[in-house]
Amino acid sequence: MIEPFTIAVPQAVLDDLRRRLECTRWPDPSPHAAWAQGTDLGYLRNLVDYWRSGFDWRRSEAELNRCSQFTAAVDGLRLHFVHQRSTHAHARPLLLVHGWPGAVYEFHKLIPRLTQPEQSGGDPRAAFHVVAPSLPGYGFSEAPRQPGESPRAVARRFHALMSGTLGYPRYGAQGGDWGAVIASWLAFDQPAAVAGLHLNMPGLSSDLSEGEPLTNEEMAYLAGWERQRSEEFGYMAIQGSRPQSLGYGLNDSPAGLAGWLVEKYRAWSDGGGDPEGAIGRDEILTLITLYWVTGTIASSMRLYNEHRRAKEQLPPGGRVTIPVGFADFPKEILRAPRSWVERAYHIVQWTSYLKGGHFAALEQPEALAEDIRRFFQSVWPV
């Protein structure tokens, strides 16, 4: 049964958050340059002070509640999702899938540009009914009670949401981060249902033992990946192996949670080293507060462990064969060359941008919206 949902965090939860922020026990500062060993102490203290005394969660809550939200049991797990319908009768259903450390809030500037494109200068023929679910164990979606909720399993659950619960037998899909992985598995496993796939990060890669030899550009990309993995992807190793151990501290300390997450918002966005250069301070704190008030940081990180255990990858010769559009933003975590992405995907639209990073829906909502609209108008016209 689909039930309407409104976010209403109890005041006692917010009061407890404020008390915990006031009682933060700070570590000593790093002797290295700011941000060299992780989140800078001075910045975090300033952010926590604003979170405690200046940030208005109720304003963020009201902003989130402008979208039509629901919950429904899907294959035994209750999911929270935005289902924002366009006023245009011809609008096509589009599934937006977020990642970590994100939430459906990432799409708050993107959704109106997709449901009512004419309000931001777009073509009304390129309108969508948008469905944006919270991943299982994220935000207001129930955490899985059994092991095995891998990205491919989440894709199966989201297909059940779209085709069964909501009655959309054919729909488009879009994602970045985990959303790119999940939406890619949807496109691979359900090609008859997914009319087109739009990505702003590669989700899957092909078997390198087959196909053409690697180009120089592709070899440089792989070398960059190895450097990035050793220097920047320590979080992935921890969350992929011991998410529960880390979860105790992050679920108990809001300052610790902010310190863990804000480093990613800074490192992965196109802000020139300023944590708030591409994503606003209130937007950062809205995302962090969503993890805090729902107590879902540990369950969100378990997806990394499930992914590692499942070892899901395309089979030999496997490829996403439905039409795929790709928005290439310059400050993505690792910027894959087009030839690399085409090994695993049937790319029919590729657009490279001059500005933007990993959190494209927050950083460059107009560019991303236009890219999505243009892609689906070409592969699934009304």
C-alpha cells in the first residue's frame, strides 16, 4: 500500500543534536597543511558552531516537503520515495537514483526543472513524472534486515517499485555514484522496461580480457585510478569491510559524522578547494542532518560491504545495449575517457562540461537537467 509521507523530525531529536554539538570533544589539530590529513579542524569547528546555532532544519524540512513523498512496502521492505508528477499529460516517468553520501535532497533543484521544464526555459515536451527513492537503509527508507542487498538487488527492488507499485511498465533511469551502478544494472537486467539510461558517472565496466587493446588514454585513466585508490579511497576500504565498527562513532557523534562526510563534499565537488564553493553550507548541513535524524549512517555504509561481497560485474561480452546518455563533468572523482565508457555502454549522447563535479544535481542542476531532457527527447520522444 502506498502511503503519503511528510518529514516531521521531533523537536526532541533536534534538541538532542544541539546538546551533542555543544559537548563535542575536539581532537588536536593536524601538524600538516589544512585538509592534508582529512577534514580541517578550524573549518569543522566553524561548521559545527553554525549547525548548532545558525542552521534552520525546519526551513530545509519545509523545502523537502514541497515534493510529494510516499512510502510503500516493496518486496518486503518499506521504501521512501518522492513521486513528483508533472502537470503535462504527455510526461514520461523517470527514475532518479542518488548515491553516498547523498540523499533524495540532492535532486531538490533538479526535480522542478524536469517536471515543469518551461519554468526554467526548457521545452515543455521534455517533461517527466519524477520518482526519486531513498536507497534502502538511507534516509527514511527501511534498512535491509537480511544480508544480500547489493546494488543489483536494489535495482531489482526499484524495478518492482516502478513497474509494480507505481504502474510504470516503461521508464527512464538516471544516476551518479551508487545511482549510476544501480541504474546501470536496471538497464542491463530490464532492457525492455528501461527506455533510456542517463549517467553522470560510469557505473559498470567491461571485462578487460576481451575487446580492443587499451588506448593510451585508457591506460592513463587506470593508472590514475590506482593512485586515487591509494590516496583518496580509504573510506571505501573501511566502509566495504567494517562499516559497523565505523558506524558506532558516526551515529553517536554529530561532529564526527560531519567530519567524515564534509571531506567528501569538498573533495568531490568543483569548489576549488572550498567546501562551500560548489555546494552551499545549508545544503551540506541538510544532507548531514538527514543522516543524523534518521540514524542511517551505518546502514548506508553497508552498501559498500554488500557490493564487495556480491562481486557483481558484467559477464564476459556483457554490455548495456539500450541507448545511454552521459554527462561528463570535469571534477568527477575519476573522469573516464569516452572510449572506456563505451566498452560497457551503448553511448548515443556524450556531453563534456567545463564546470561541475560529482554532485552534479546540486552543483550544476540546469546543465544536468538540460542534458537529461535532450537525451530522452532523442531516444524516447513524445
